[in-house]
Amino acid sequence: MQRRHFNAAMAGLGLSFGNGRVFAASPAKIETFLLHANDWVPNNSRLPVILYRNALPISGDDPGGAFEELFRRNGWPPQWRNGVYDFHHYHTEGHEVLGFSGGSARLMLGGPHAREVQVRAGDIALLPAGTGHKNLGSDAEFAVIGAYPPGQSFDIVRQAPNPAQRQRLERLPFPATDPVQGANGPTIKEWHL
């Protein structure tokens, strides 16, 4: 079997190679839901939030490195390590993937009084640009890896979008690949209708 056919077959099973090791790209349970505009938070009524539950096993001295490697391999360059802010905000300059490499947290997605989700180490959340998010409470081990598609980044918006921000949200290109499962992931199906 040719290498590219083998790699495609592995990707179809949710597996991929990195530095000679096979990684489970996601034995995850995948949840999707749409968030519509909520007060001053625009959200994104065209593109659903995607939650990948139990996407990566947590092990070793640097579990964040496994998330960075997964995102990088799937074309989403990692840009930071930290947590999630404890105030409502959203981004207009990029779609954001959050890899939870430690601990657990309760997040509010979609702005005030919207959708509360519990995340834990091993989970991943993909937030389309405009999606409000806030940390409602987390344990001391809570750690997050943030990544964006090439050429995209983040701004921190805490009010209704101005005309330039709204235009940026409407024109922001779709990513070429899913940050967790690559060319065959749910982003391709759910975001490229």
C-alpha cells in the first residue's frame, strides 16, 4: 500500500503519525451546537461549536505538547498556553480551538446566560469566530492550549461588534482542515456545507 493511501486510511480511523508514534486523533465523542446572537455577543449562527470529548489521553510531563503537536500537524499553529478568561469575550480575527491539557472547568459559551459546558483534561473545544466564552470556575490544574488557522489570530472583544468587526466576522475564511481530525474531521462536514 502506498504511504499516502495508508495515511489516508489511518486518518479515516482517527489515527495519524507524528515523530514515529501513532496518535489517536480522536476516539472522542463529538458534540455540536449552534449559538445565536445573545445580547451584545454576536456568536455565529452559521457555524456550530464543536466539542471533542476525550480527544487526547493526558500523560507525561508535558500533556500540553501533545495538543500543540496535534493542532500543528492538522494545520492549526498553536499560539498560547494559559486558561480561559473569567469575563465574557469573543474573537473576530480567528476561529479558536482550545485544548484542555489539565484540570477541569465550567465554561459559559455564547454570552451571558447562554450554554454552560463542563470541560476536563483531554477535551477540545472548537469555537467559531464570534462565539462568546467565559470561565465560570476551574480547578488549580486547569490548563489550555490555544490555536488558530494559519493567518488568523485573536482579539479580545468585550462589547457589541463595531461595523469593522462585524464585517471581519462575515468575511473570515473557513479553515482548510479540522484541528483534531485533519481533512476528514467534523469541521469539514459541519462548517463547509
